[in-house]
Amino acid sequence: MKVSVVGLGYVGCVSAACFAEMGHNVVGVDVNPSKVRLISQGISPIVEERIHELMTEQALSGRLTATTKLDEAVAESDVVFIAVGTPSNPDGSLDFSSIEQVCSQIGAALKHKTEFTSVVIRSTVLPGIAENIAVPRLEDFSGKKAGVDFGFALNPEFLREGSAVYDFYHPPKTVIGELDSATGELLERMYSPLNAPIFRIGIAEASMIKYSDNAFHALKVAFANEIGRLCKKFNIDSRIVMDVFTKDTKLNISPVYLKPGFAFGGSCLPKDLRAITRHARQAEVSVPVLEAAIKSNEEHIKFAADIVKNEKSKRVGILGISFKEGTDDLRESPVVELAEQLLDEGYELTIYDRNVSIARSNGSNTDYLKNKVPYLEKLLTDSVEDVLKQSDILVIGNHSAEHEDAVNNIKDGRRIVDLSGLKNTNSDTLTEVDYEGICW
């Protein structure tokens, strides 16, 4: 294909050279004539393993050229990749002026084209930038409709400095946030030679994935360093600790726990997190990430309470109050904490949890109910039907097949707040109720 890459910085240079090596005819575009001259001579303007050899080979082959004339490049391209910078402002916000300017220029060039052309943002942009800045600029200056007269997509990159060429050819995933299927299919064809899963999703989700990745990478570094500071204080080799830690691919390095939902609770996580952070304070070791996990969990419970309190009615039913599905354990259950917050504000609660009821009749959890949360025992009912009769707002505290069946049978437009992520709910059912998930 005929490809333009606009912006010949780090991402643009690597993308242009690699697309050319994959067999596409690529023209790099930049306002800096020095960069254009270097690339035209087969010389890389950036330092990166293998990039100089790639630039030389592809320039000599004629598949890679460069220009300062954006309009001419767009006129000859099937797909235009935008790879301009989005630097930080002093206040931490991002400067998207280059995105605005380039989209205006590309739009003006598209105005004079009859061939369908796809515009793809490769730059890292926050959710909403593509939809609220890039697409309107392209449409305003072209006089055409995105997704109809020209294609549009967001294609975030996952390149690390020092191994960017390797990362281009061995990505962890290829993400295509498409506005139109034609552009999605075009990009899928381009990336199909790479051995990586391809995800064709919405534009907003695609932009959030890159920020989620980088936020998690930063969090991992900070977490490992806090563990390292603690270990050093107690004369422990943190390298051994973290080496064993990362070998656990069932719980530690895995999708487990990385699913948006309700707050953590139970007999282990809150207790052990409090213990290790207090131990750190006593040893005068600062662990703000670990401390923040406790605060974040508290904020998440408050966030759930605020969702429930958006409704005028104060009659709330809760299905599932143990700290997670498949157990009767109420110790430090975030659903119990939510119930306490609602009770403090005058809400009338009706609660059903089959596991808690069974344990109560068999003697398990009896002491906890009577001594720690005696008010809950009075609110527990014997059936889902009792909860539905006595509530206007239904909170799904944890997942079970029984709770899903209840939701699937509700047809009265009832308000449902799902904290658990119901798995087998009929999508048609959700159109007949006022449904909202805690993180979706």
C-alpha cells in the first residue's frame, strides 16, 4: 500500500522504516527539513538499535522517501498515519496543538481527493481527543464525513526506547480503534504478518488502553521499589523476593484481580495490607503506593454509595453481602461497608445472601453477625422475592447464578446497580431495567 507517516520523531521514524521493510511504499512527512534530508539520504535522525540499517536499506530500495509537503503525501496515500508529538504542558496536561494542526492540513488535502483514504492516529492521545478534536478538524477542513467519505482509526503503539524495532515486529498486541470497518480491515491486513493478537474495538477504548498500560507499568516499578526499600530496611534481598513473586503466574502475574469491579475485602488483603504499611511506618520506610491502595479501596466503596444515592428512593435491596461469591465470609466485606454507609444516611435495606443464611442456620458466622454486625441479621431475608418486594433499587453485591436469574426475570424498569459484573445476563433484559455497572 501507499503509506504516509506524518511526524518523524521516535514513533514516526520506527513506524515508517518498518512499514517500508514490510513492503509498503512509505513517505515520511515532517516540518523539519533537516530530518527530511537525513531520511532521504538513508540516515536515521534517531538513535535506536537496527534503525540506521533499516533506513539505509529502505531508502536505497526506493520504498522509503521523505518530504515536507504534507498535501502531496496525502494525495498519493491509501493510509495516512499521524505520529506527531503530544508533549506535556507545565501543569501536566498535554499539548495537542500538533494534532490539531496536522488534522487541519490533512483535511484540506482530503478535500481534493476522490479516492477513499484512511487517517490513523498513531500518537498517544487521551480519550476524547480523537472524537472531539481530530475527527471534527478533518471533517471541517475536508468538507467530508468521517467513516463515510474517508476512514478513521486510532492505532496506539507499544514501542520501548532501545528495543523499538524489535517491539514493532513483536508487539504484545495490535489495537485498532476503528470508526469504520473499511479502515479496520485495512489495518488488520497491514498488521496480519505480525505474530500478535489483533483487537478491533472502539476509538475511546483504544485510547484508554495505552494509558492503562503505561499507568500499570509505572505502578509496577513503584510497587517493586517500595518492596525493595522495605526489604533493604530489614536486611532482606528483594531480588530473591521479587524473583519468586513473579514466578507466580496464577495470581501475581496474570489476569486475576485485574478486572474492574467492587472493592477488595475478606480476611487477608485488608489485614495484611494494614500490617505491612504499619510495619513500614514503624521502620520509617515510606510506602505511598501501598498506603494509597487502602485509601483507593475506601474511595471505591464511597463511589458505589454515590451511584446508589443518585436515585431518589431510599428503599435498597442487596443480593449478596459476603466479600466475594461462593463464601459466607463477612469479614471486612466491602458490601457490608457499603450497607453501613447507606444505613447511616437513612436508607431502608433488605438483604439476601444464600451462603450467609445457610451459615447462620448452621452456626458458622453466627458470632460475627451477633458481635460485629448485629444490625445486619435483622435485615437479612429468606428469598430473592422478599428483596424485590421491599426495594426500588437493587444492588448486586456479588455474583451467583441465583442473582443472574433474578435480574433476567425483572421487567419493571427497576434501578439495578451491579457491583459484581453479571456474567450471563440477557442483553435484552438490561433494556427493560435501569441498569448501571460500577465501572461500566
